[in-house]
Amino acid sequence: MKRKAPLTRGLIRSLLFGLPLLLSACAVSVRPVSAPETIEKLPDVPVRRLRPETGLAEFAEARARIEPLAEKICKAQTSGLNCNFRIGIDPTPDLEPNAFQTQDRLGRPLIIFTSSMLGQLTNNHEIAFVMSHEAAHHIRAHLVREYLNARQAGESLARSAAEIGADAEQIQKAREVGQFVGARVYSKAFELEADELGTIIADYAGYDPRVGVRFFYRLPDPGDLFLGSHPPNEDRIQVVKRTIETYGLN
Ligand SMILES: [Zn+2]
């Protein structure tokens, strides 16, 4: 498969900079998660251990399988959402291991792995599992929903502050606190939603989520922090197991 040009840090920054404007114009509806019965399941691929600091071939294969499948599921389960995924690696050296989902100014969904992220994954099923999880974030419209939650909570708290006679600076502070809380209230639930749909996507792309989920056994556990961004790893593992049973995967 022809490898696409990697995303540069400047491009990512400019895409992120454009996000709030873009999101405020979004109108999206999302249907409940369901197994993609009308979509043909791809044949299984064997477990291939990654060589240290590599994984580019396995990344390209996962992208070739997951990109078209995520697009089909996105089109089947949403309306008003851009389903034309672009999946790439940010080659900027010394970035933290990370994989995330964002979108460009035109609303095109981007899934980005930092180079060091590949060094954290031990086989092709883990790459596919993480990639599918990020695609699921977009299909479930999490960026849009988080933005709307943050805006609503921010304006609500700013109004409350104004009603009790706060000055402009205090009102702005209240708005920022509200936005932070609003963005975090559903953050853990969104992660679990993405784990559920991500498990389905990885399975339909031919990967084994029972192998991919083992990534969570090595991920530092965030614990169960109030207003934390991610749920405990044990909760995520349970969601993946339940999804495999519920949808009869593998
Ligand atoms: Zn996530």
C-alpha cells in the first residue's frame, strides 16, 4: 500500500487551532452502537510481534483495513458527520507516546499516532485496537459532544456568577471552571463508549480484540479520579470483554 505523507507538527497545530470554530458549526446525530451486520467481516490476521521502535508495516496494514471499515460504520451510524478518515504518524522526535483523534478545518477526521507510540505497542493487534478506539471516538462524535458540554456548563456557571454580582474577571474565571468540569463530566463514559465500538471495529477488521486489549495491562492505571479524563484500566478491560460476549465476536 502506498504510504501517505506523515503529518507535521505545524499542520497539527494549525488543525487544532481551527477546531473550536469548526465544532461550533457542527450538527451531528449519532445512533446507538450496533454490530455492523451488513458489513463483511475481514479474515483474521496472525499475531505479529513488532520489532523494537518499528511497526510501520503493521501500522500501514491496520490503516488499510480499518480506514474503509470505519468509514462504512460512520456513514451507517451517523448523519452530518464527515466520515472520510485520514490516519497518520506524527514523526516529530521526542513527543510523548500518544494516539489521538481530532479533525481538520473541513471536518475531516484525523487519527494521529506519535512515533514513540508505536514503540509502546507489542503487536499488530494492539495497533489495530488503539486505531479502532480512536476511530470510534469520531463515530460517537465525542469531540463535538465534549465541546458542547463544556460550552453549556461554562455559560451556566458564568450566568450564576453574574447573578450573584461577580465582576467580569470572576465571571470569566467561573466560565473557565465550568468549561473544564463540563468537558470532564462525560470524559470517562466517552472512553468506555470508544472501547466498546473500537472493539467491534477491530474485530470486523480481522484483528483479535482479546489480544489488543492486553495493551491496557501495561498502560499506567489512571485510577478512579473524580473528574479524571480516563477510567480505571480494569473498567476498560471489562467493557471489552462484555462487548466480545454481547456481540459474539471471534
Ligand atoms: Zn480514548
